[in-house]
Amino acid sequence: MDIRTSAIFIALLACLFYYGPKFSKELPVVVDGYTAPGFESLLEVMRENFVSGPEPKDSGSAFAAYYKGVKVAHLWGGYADSESRSVWKEDTMTAAYSCTKGIAAISVAYLVDKGLLDYNDKVVKYWPEFGKNGKENITVEILLSHQAGIPFTPDVMTYDLFRDHDALGEALAATTPLWQPGTHGYHALTMGSYCSQLIKRVDLKNRTLGRFFAEEIAIPFDIDFHIGLPLKENYRVARLSFLSNNNALRVLKGIMKEKNRRIAYAYLQPGSLVNKLLVNAGEVAELWHYNDPYVRSIEIPSALGIGTAESLAKIYGILANGGSLNGKTLLSPGLIEKLNSVVVPGVDAIFNYPSLIGLGTMIKQLNETNTFGHPGNGGQMSAADPKMRLGYAFLSRHSSSYGSGNDPRYLVLREELYNCVRKLNKN
């Protein structure tokens, strides 16, 4: 055997030893969790997602639900990190992406309930500098319902900008509306920060959204969700995985869904607003950075809340059950009704799909009633159904091709959840 042949043989042998175990040993399916009586079938649906359903074998996900203010399901499965075979655990957290906007909307509503903010007031009442460049007549309602026409800042966003709340406030105030207020277009990376700037200006302690939410809502109601994750908590965070770094390609993988077709069409138009938005988002749109603990520690309230599915289900479960828990009020019934009311319907001016927008919430008509909450990139979802008194959430480390509440992994679990409730109500 000559030297060249020997080298090839050794290289092939090395590849066999390195890659062979990965190909020959498929990761075993691991699913665990809790279900209350009457909700046992949810565990089987979760398992089926991994066994033969749409959930990748090396993924990790969690689903949770509250009914009439009581936890009825908290399920988890798969791996927090498939490379190390670290299984998903009860307290595993992951990035919620735009579900964080729902938490921002709830935090603003909390201050409205306290009389410190009014949706009908002009933003300049609380933030005079905001009135630059033709924004002087924009109300809090118009801003929160994505109608202000200011989805990105004049300069490309950076993590350093998000670290400096004063500089970020100046950048947001310097925006010029891209359209006449009254038409909605999804403010993908600015909405949460506008909420944070408003909160900072009316809060008596001058707190940003992350700190305000932690001290006023998360700690009192035992909600394991963070906007600006403390470094010491990173051992619980799942490693994110992605289908592709190309946004259009990722969306096209779900082309059977009409929303995905519409979004993909918007991505593929040269010079479209969605592409301008991505350019402006800069490194903040490069989601692989979200595996960096130091990036997770930054408050990015439109896109980088970190928590458990159980925590999101709990907060929406409280709101679906009247707004109070153990004698403490999160929101009054009147404010909950506002969050569950459509402010503006129509086709989104940026992403090209029809949507129902509330006061920082996304509304879905389900079972002849409204549900409210917020979806997130790659399949994340969190919502409240006040009529059925249900709060539920789905989170995954695997960023799928679905991002508007239409992920098949989530939909089968939601459908079975409603089946369980209907059966209980018949008995």
C-alpha cells in the first residue's frame, strides 16, 4: 500500500470513527412532564410530535397550559443541547423571540391600570423628544398597534445601542414615519423598545422594561421569564438551533401555509420594507448570537425574552382567569378586555399577511371568540383565551419555518388542549 493510499485509508477510518456513532445511534425520544386529570392525552400528543410528527429528534420543546387559573399541563421533551445529549428539564429556558412583545404590552397595560399612562394620550405627553420629524400627534394606542410607521431607526442597530438606554431613546425619537399613521406594519425590533422608553419615563423609579417587569410582575407572581437574563441563569438555557440563516429560505420551507407564502413573497421583493428592516437590524437579526450569554443579558424587549413555556402560560392563564392570583391583581378585567380587542385589522404593510392587531398584542379569532397574546420567530407562541379561561404557551430551541402562530408542533397541542376542555365541560 503506497503512502497516498494509506493516507486516504487513514482519513476514511478517522471519519468512520468520528461520524459513525452519530449516524448509527439516533437520539432516543425523551418526553416528560405533568398533566392534571382530564388532560393526560396532551402527553401522548407531545410524544407523537417527537416520534413521528413534525418535531426533529434532536430538538427540544415545552408546552404548558393553565385552566381556570390552575396549571393543567407542563410538558417538555427532547434536548436542551443535542451535541452533549443534555435533555430538556422542567426548568429549561429558551428564547421566546417576539413573544417578548406580549410581555411588553402587558407591562404597559399594568401602568395604564395604575393611571400612569393613557392609551389615548399623545406619546409626547410622556416623552417630548418623541415628537420630532412629524410624530407629534401619534398616540400611545397608535404606537402600540404598529401604526406609527417607525419600524426601524435611522442607523443600523447594534448590541451596544441596546446596552445604552439613553442612546437608544435618542435613536428611537429621531425616527421619521415611513407612512401616514393609520396603516399597520409590524415593528419587529422597535416595538418593545418603544414600550421600554415609555415605561422608563412614567415609572416613579425610572426603570427600564426588563427591570420593571422583573420587580412589579415576575417576582410577585413567580413568573420565570427575563428580559435581560442574569448571567448566573444561563446554565438553564437551551442551545438554539436554526434551519437556515437565510430568512426567505426558512420561510419557504413552510410554503404550504398561506402566511408563509405571503411573507416569503415580501422577502423576495428587492428593496421591500422587510428587507430594509433586516438590513437596519444588523447584528441583532443574526440569531445565532442569541446563544451568547452576554447577548442574552442585554434588554432587547422585542426579541430576546428568555423563560419557560410554563411561565408564559401562567401569566396568560392569570389574565384569562380575571387578572388576579392569590389576592394579587395583575390587570383589571377592563384592561384585559382592551388587550383582547382589535385596534386595527388588515394586511401588514411590511410582511404582507393579514393580521388583527391589539394594544401591543396579536389577536386571533378562535372558536368564535378572540384570543390574545403574541407569536414568536420559529414557532414560539403564547396566548390567553378569556372565554375558555385558558392560558397556554409553546417554546422550542429549534427555530422552525413558522413564526406567526402556525407551527404544526404547537397547533396539534393547542387542538388537543381545547378537546380536553370541551370534554370536561360536557361532564
